[in-house]
Amino acid sequence: MPGLQQSVAKCLAEWVVPFSNGRILLSPVCCGPEACRHSFPDCWIEAVVTDQTDRRADSARAPLVRAAAQQFAHKPYSLVNLDDVVAAVDVTRGGMYFHFPSKQALAIAVIDEADKLGREAAAGVLASKLSGLETLIDLSYLVAVLDLSDDMARAGLYLLESIGRADGIEERSLRELVNALSQIARRAVDEGDIAAGRDPDDVARLLVSMYIGVRHTSDLDAPRQFLLDIEKAWKLLLPGFANPERMGYLQQFVHRRTAVALGKMTLPNC
Amino acid sequence: MTVRQARSEVTRRKIIDAAVGLFNDVGYSNAGLGDIVEHAGLTKGALYHHFSSKEALAAAIIDEGSDILLKTFQSISRSPAPALESMIHGVLVVVEMANTDKLVRMGAVLLRIFAKFSDLSTTNYGVWLAEMATQVRRAQSEGDLRAEIDAQKAADFIVSALLGAELISNALSGGADVLERVTETWELLLPAVASEQSLPYLREYLGRESMRRHGRSAST
């Protein structure tokens, strides 16, 4: 934080800067550099030290969440050892507890981060302004590819089921998701892709159940199979609510999304 | 961003918005820097701090407009859709935007005015040709675009045809029928570039696009 160093330099030139809890409080006591150093040696030293601790702590938070995601994505919650998390980022346990007082707090941070990731990615699909049902299909493939390729997304979804129940986080997240998908499904009814008379809420709930279900019955470590299972699920579900006249097109639409997703998964580092 | 940078950005925005409004009302050549300053409620000094001349202001509008369009197109290309679908859809979205967003529209108008007198058009169209060529290559690897076609030539051809459609629409109907014209252009382009097995699906995709747009403009 060069800004703070400049403030310290400015303190030496003009002000005495007492520090409390690492926050700068400008005190209107004027003094020269030497007077400042002599009268308030602790202040000056503390300023530098506080600066460094803060910097270390700030920069540790994001890597801790990433390292935790790596663990939570591949192990059940109860088997994740926090020693593995701190070892991966070279932070002491104390350093970690400064940000996350418990394993649960760390897990909730992962859920939040995954949620942010999902929303950002979804915003891109929504901004594309495709038809409602096409948007719903695209969103499912977007989530599937994230789930397969990004530890943060995968850990977030696992944790939502394992620890989300405790604080009602899971219920809240799923309700928000169903509401959002339901609005898109309503549009699909208006556009005639979803058969008239189908309840958009039911369609939204069915799609969320489908995805969560496939996550359990398929294998995220076998990307090809997972994507083919998502395709099969869509092809079985579509006749349940889609307009029969559009079925041929929609089945192809699903098939083409599967092909693109499969292509993405065979690329390295995707 | 510091407070000072933020304030400076607000001033810059004010100048650009005022210029877009004025160029739109009285035309680029009739708008003086004095009028722009007056509309923005600023001083000449503030304007000159950001733009050294009217041409520099025009260049900024062209760049910003072009940037908005390109980012929109790229964001659509990143969606889970196959490349050729993204190309069809992205072009229609971008054309619609160029018709409705004031800044983007003025950017396109100014780009035409400056086309022969500066390298702005070379840079701007060059970016589009490169972007389109990337998508064409992807569409080829996905089997939608015929493999024997040269990707860069196909990209140049598609961009030229679409820009031409937009130009004619602007000349003949003031841009009112631009979406129909661009859709018709795609209808003619698809049989020329699409693979045999994908063509029926892509025609249906395009048909749905234009139907949805008609539905939307009819309901609003």
C-alpha cells in the first residue's frame, strides 16, 4: 500500500499520525520530521508494521478461499483438513483464523464466491437475449461446464448441499434460483416454446431437480459422460413441457449445445 | 480510482454526451466546439483538457461506440452456443444496438464520415474482420461451416455483406428496416457458407430470431 507509506511520510513532514487497529487517524498536531520521529517513535514503527500485517492479511483472503475450494471440490466436508488449506497458501493457522474463525466460515466464503461466479457467467447468457427456453438450456450447459472445470463452482454446489442446510443458505439459494428460472420459463411460455398451460414455476423446479439429480447419479470426474447424461435428461424432459411443434428444433438445439460443451471439455485448461 | 479521476471521467462523459446530442441534432460539420461546451455546461478549458480538437472528440465517440459493439458481440460468442449461431445472433443484436443506442449510432455515422481521411476505419473494420475470422474458424471446426471455405475470405465476405445491408437500409429507409435487411442477407449467406447437414437447422434458427424480433416490436 504505497498510499499508506506516503501518508506516513506526510506524517513525518507535517502531522503526527497515531494508529489504532491499523487505521489512520490524522491528528492536527503539527511537528517537523525529527520531532515526529523523536516524540512518537512507536507511532512511526507501528505504522510500518501495521501496514505490512494488513497487506499480508488482505492478500491471504482470496488465496485461502481458492485453496479451500480445491479441497471442498474433491473431498466431503467432514474429511477436509484445514492444515491442507493453509499449507497450500503458505499462511499460518493464525493467519487463517484472522479471516475465517471456523471451517464453516471458510465454506460459506466458498459458497459466496461460487455464487458470484455463477451470477457473472449467467449475466453473459442473459445479456445474449436468446429466447426463454434457449436461455434455460444454455444456462444448464454453462453451469455444467463450470461445475466440471472450475473447483470454486463445484465446491460451492457440494457445500450448498452439505452445510447449506444449517443456516438456511441452501433453501434461500435454491428459492432465488427457481424464481429466476421461473421468470425465464414464463417468457418461454409467451414465446410458444413451452406448451400453454404449463406452470413456469413447475418447469423451473423440475430443471433445478434435474441438474441436482444428475450431479448425484452421474460422475463429475467423467466429463464426457456427465454432459451426455445432461443431454439425455433434457431429451426426456422436453416432451413433458415443450410445444410439440418445436420439438424437432429444440432437440437439435440441445444436441448442438452438448457438442460445444464436449468440445470445451477436451481442450486443456478450460 | 481517485476522486479526481472520477470527477475527470464525469466531465469527459458530459462532453461526449453533449457532442453526441449536438452532432445528432445539427450534424457533425455544423456543430462548433463552443456549442458543445455550452450544452455540456462546462468551460472550453475543460473540453481542451480532454480533447485537443473536434476530430479528437469524434475519434473518441467512434472508439467508444465500436468498443461497445465489439464487447457485446464477443460476450455473445462466449455463450454456450455453437459459433455460427453466435455469429447470426450476435450480428442481429449488434445491428439493433447500432440503431437504438445514440452513442453507438453516432459512432457509426462518424466512422463513415472519416472513412477515407484517417486510419480510424482501417483499425475499426480490421478488428471486426479478425473477430469474425476467429468465429468462422470455430464454426468450421464445429461442422456448421463448410470446411473447404477459406476462413478469412468468408469472414471478409460476411462483414462486407452485412455492412452493405446496413448502408443501404440507412440510405433508403433511414435505418428503419435494417433488421429485415440483415436477416435477408443471412438467408442468402447461409446456403453459401453453411454445411449441408446444418443448413436446415440454421435456417430454422434464423427464422426463430426474426420471428421473435417481430413479436417483440409488435408487442411494444
